[in-house]
Amino acid sequence: MYKQISAGKLQILSKLYSDALREYTVKPKEAAKLLAVNSDVKPQKAALVVVANAMLNLDEIITKN
């Protein structure tokens, strides 16, 4: 079931990660809000959550019976 991601989609997801990481590095309180934690907030974790959410919303991830 594994399908290699296209270069275009990988570039988009990489940019999304970079943008989110930049945003959450500047605004750690927003990262804490997204992660729903008060300690051990890492902007990298918040950025990965954003990318994972985007991936889960891709049509090719959703299966229909």
C-alpha cells in the first residue's frame, strides 16, 4: 500500500513544515495551545502536527468503501 510521494507534494509539505516551525518558534504560546500542554513545548512538534494534519486531509489518504 506504500506509494512514494511526488516531488511536488513533498516540496509543499516541506514548505508547510518550515513555515509552521518559523511561526511556532516566534509564538511558543500558540504551539503550547496546539499541543495542549504547558511544559516541554517544542516548535518542531507543533510544526509536525500541522504537517500530519495536512497529510491526513489529503484525498489519497482517505479511503472509501
